[in-house]
Amino acid sequence: MHIAVVGGSLAGAYLGYQLGSNGHSVSIFDPRAPWEKPCGGGIYVDALRRYPALRQACTWNYPARWRWISSHGERSSSTKGQSAIASRAELNRGLLDLALQHATVHLIPEQVRDIVRDSRGWQVQTDSPTPVAADVVIGADGVNSVVRRKLVGRIPREHLGVTLGYWVTNGPVDEMIVQTYRDLLGYAWYFPRRDHANVGIGTRAIGADVPDLWRRLDAFLQAQCPQARKTGKWGAGIPAASDGAFWQTPCAGPNWALVGDAAGHVHTLLGEGMSYALDDARLVAQAIAGGDLSAYDRAWRRENGSWLRYSSEALGFVLKSGDTTDYERVAALAQGGSTLLAKLYAQAAAGFRQFARRPARAKGV
């Protein structure tokens, strides 16, 4: 079986490694891999235990402290042994190297322009005159996925977020920082990698005020890391599903699948896209090994679907309430690890507002 993996970042590279280990012929299409994906880079240490190849791929930083700053004050906690952060470029390079150790795995440094279904499977079209034939196609090509657009349609704008930020040096390496705001559906962060830090801010794409985001981020950086030196800036779109109905869209069929950002698998309140991307790659490899790729769509829903849906419903309830202070409270609960409690709080807050807005009823009626 020949499998085309469109996109060679985390999900695509790890999937190539998994499939190569199982003896499949794999073509990974990516014109820039390995590359420094801008935002994040953090993952729970539990994931490193579940996916030992990650430790082989690169060197990780293990911050000792986590700080959360809100409009109500600041609190901190120890994170030693709980979280790890890596350069996405180093991780991407290491995973691709592991994948390419298998003689059946090949990296094709070309941009996929289209995929065309034929009687035998797929024709993957790049700028080269001759398309590549494949039995299966996997979309691991991010939020603007060509594969997703062809098979189930783009991610609608109301389910997208916008993030922007800096790469910095000379900042603290032993703590992660998150700041929420009373008047923003989003938050700023500082994630220290081994030799630099990723500093960013994100919110919903609809209604995003980009100049205001830069102002907030500069103020955050000046207040928390005044000694840091900016070495570059970045911007990126991410999935941010704001309605549980988003998750009704299928992510797999008999000879295709979507993973990671292409599937929209990002927690609306916490992000955690790396963990979901790795889980998706593992589940796709298992489905292919079992001879039924469509089983992946059931598997990811069973393993992660409820938490992703809760996060979307939480944001949806906050949007309906019209009060951005609800988001800060929900985000605080989620940052503390209680995703379900965050969802229930948002639901209760929205329900209370709907009740409070009803006209008073006359006595005896």
C-alpha cells in the first residue's frame, strides 16, 4: 500500500515514522519541512512517555514553574516533571530523521496543489508535471489543508483563531507564563524552549483587532520579561471551534483521513494541538493496520471527542452570554486542569443570563 501524507510537520512526520515502522510505502509532501512552527511547543510529560520517539527526536526543556496572571491577580504552581517544551524545528527534524530511516518512507519537498480521486485511489498533484499515485491520502497540512478543502470543505472562519507573537532570547528558561484578560476572548503566553522562547497571544479570528493584540503582547513581554530580546515575529491561524456542531464533520473515509490542525483537533481553551496531533497519528496508523481507515473517525471521537466538544461548547456559551469576563473564568478553570468544570461553569453562566433577561411574570400567572 502506498500512502501519501500531505504535510510533514508534527502529525505528518510522526505518522510517517509509524507507518514506516509497519512496513508501508509512504510519501511525505512538504516543501519546507523541517520548519519552525511558530506557536506553542509545549506538551505534558505523559505524552513523552506514551510516545518515546519524541525523546529521541530532540532535547526538551522542563520548566519548574507555571504562572497564571488574570485581572483578579496572580497564582503560580510547580510544573517540574509535568510539562516539556521543545523547538518545533528541532522536533520536526528529529521525527523526520526517524521516519526516513525506513527505506519505504520518502520526503518529497513539493507543495501539493490538488488531490484527485480515480478508480485506483488518488493522484497527488504538485508543481511537477507527473502526479504521484497513492492508495490512501492523509491530510496533515494544517489549518488551511488542501486535503480538507477537497474532501469536506475549509474550516469556517467562525471556527478559526488568530495567533501572533515573537521568538525571544535572554528570557527565563524555568517558567511558563499565561495571562488572561477581562476584555479578550483569548490569552497571552510565554513558553521557554531550550535556546529561545515563544511568546504569543491568540483570540478568535472573527473580530480580531491585530494592532491591539500586538500592543497587549508588547505590554505582556515588557512586564514579565523586560530583559528578553526579540529575534523574530510570527503569525499563524489555528482551529478554534466555537460550536459543538463543528465536530459532526467526518475526519476519515475508506481511503482518506485528516489529522491534527487539518482535522481541527485543538482544544478551544487550552490549545494542546501537539498532543492531539500525536494521538491522531497513532490512531490512523492503528486503523490502517486494522484494514479499515474509516475506523479512525470513531477512534478519535471515542478517545478525545468529548473533551474537544466540551471546549467548543464552553466558548459557545460565553459567546452567547456576551460577557468576556466569563471567558476569563472559564479559561482559569481550564488552565487549572478542569475542562469539564469549565464547561459546566460556562453553561451555568449563560443559562443564568438568559433567565435574568426574561420579563418578570405577574403574580398568579
